[in-house]
Amino acid sequence: MTRRTSARKSSARKYGKSAGKSVERAMRRRKHGTLHRGKAGHGGKVKSRKQAIAIGLSEARKKGAKVPPPPKGKGSAHPGRTGGKGGRASNKAKS
């Protein structure tokens, strides 16, 4: 009888140590109630554990830590929306 040898994937780290630290920091900020959504924290408090992890990984990416790229999702819930304030004031007819 011959035994089949399966090719095993090398067990290299997927995330770096600094990425883990970033996520840890984000989780702590969530626990203390100081983690906010969006730029400059204008989106309200983050309560979701998953969202806190995503924010931590995003911050780690910005710092240049070893983190795989984010998954290609379905896109925005509001495609075409830019998110700025002011509405349609610029479209008013000039008299």
C-alpha cells in the first residue's frame, strides 16, 4: 500500500503582530465608549464587535501593518451617494 502525501499549505501568519495590537486598541476604545464611526467620529458610537474589529484592521492597514486586503463586498448600500451635507442647494435655478 502506498500512502498519499497531501501538499500542505505553509503556516505563515496572515496578520502581523501590530495588526493584532490595533484591533486590541479598537476593542478597548469600543468597550470604553470612545470608538466612533466615520471620519472625525461624527457617525456615533460603535456598539458592534465586528465593526470594532473592522475599524482596527483598517487602522492597521493605514499604518502599513501586515493585513490582507478587505474582501470585495457587494458595494455600498447607497450607490452613487457621496455623503456630503447640503443636499441639492447647488441645483437651484439662479435668477
